[in-house]
Amino acid sequence: MGKKQAITKKTNVSSSTGSAFHALGLPEADDLVLRADLLRKIAEIVKARGMSQTEAGKLMGMDQPRVSALLRGQITKFSTDRLLRALSDLGQDVVLSVSPSRRSKGQLWLAA
């Protein structure tokens, strides 16, 4: 048997300091990042409380399939407003703060 030759393939890789949504150049990237953070926080709460999807749904005013979609991160099915209400329904205080940005365009972010 002969020697195996390593096949090398050049791949261009670029790094980004933003999110995947920003890297893809999506026009609503800031909102998508915020909704992803809200989804993640809701999932953390549901898991920490050991709730079933049905139990979580009762608290949040959603049926089980909708909670399932939420917990699977189906971000396009939920508005920012709906996710904020879900957090409130789970007994969380949600505080919105508006302050001047150092940049020409402000940022949306979640501090939890």
C-alpha cells in the first residue's frame, strides 16, 4: 500500500464580532438578537422551574405546540412584544431603559 496523501483545501474564513444575524447582513439583525436573547431567557426559566410545556403554556397564555416552538427557538413565530409579555407572565419584571448612544445608531440588548 502506498502512502496516503493529505488533501488540503483552502477555505476563506472571516471573523465577526457581531451575531450570526449581523454576519448574514439581515436588516432586522438587532431585533433578531434581542428576540433570541428573550427566547433563551424564557427557556432558562421554564427549565429551572422544571415545568412541562403545558404548565408553561398555561402561565404564558399559549398552547403546548406554541410553547414547543418557543423552546425550540423558532424566532420568527414570536414578536418582541409577545416575548416580553411571556416573561411577565412567568413572574419576571421587565424594565426597558432608553439612554443616549455613543454611536450614530443605538443598540437593542438584553441585560438579564
